[in-house]
Amino acid sequence: MTASGSPQRAAEPRTVPEGRQRAKERTQAVRRAAEALPDGGYTGRTAQGPVLIERFSFHEEDGREWVEVHLGGDVEGGDPHYRIENPPTLVSDPAGDIELATGRYRHDPLAAVAELVAQYGGAQAQRKGLRG
């Protein structure tokens, strides 16, 4: 009993929150796909133009995982251009095998990351305009 007279409840076991677990699974999916690349680089074809990813790096701290995306073309090594927690893993595809309320998709973690980067100005044509 507590001081107020109500029964004391046993402590709940601590578990990884469901959202954090999904984020971890998505980061691991990107890691597996990136590790399968022969040279570690990836060129994503997006509506905004090609996204040249020089390399991916993966990190974990305090139970959180994220992927860092280093773009090619104008920077060798150096700091990442993008840090993505809970990366996307699906891309829109009319012939995709995953159907959601918003349309059909396919599982392609690297293409999904490239699309996200392009949405935030990471496509080659967009970056040339920023440097010009």
C-alpha cells in the first residue's frame, strides 16, 4: 500500500518502445542493403535527378540508431550531409507488392533514402545550383 492507501503496483518491465524498435529495424535494413554494395556507394535515380551517395555510416547511442549519408561529387570523406533516424524503406511503385492506403510500394531501403535526400536538396542538379 502507498501512503494514500491505494495498492502499490509492481514495476512494469522496461521494453523498447514500439516506434524505436521499428526505427531500429529500418536502420538495419538500410545497413544490410548498403553492406551488399560492392564499393559502398550508391546512385539513386529520383524525380529531382540522380543522388550520388559516396558512403553510408551507421551509429548507435543511448538505444537510438541512425544512418549518416555522405554525398559524392564535391566532398571527400568529411562530415555527413544527412543524418537520418528512422529511415524510410519503401518507395512508390505501381507494380509493388506492398499495398497501403496511400498506394502500392516496394521494399527498397537505398532508393527510399535517396528519395528522401533528393527531397531535401541532395540531388546533383539541386546541389550544383547551391554551389553556383
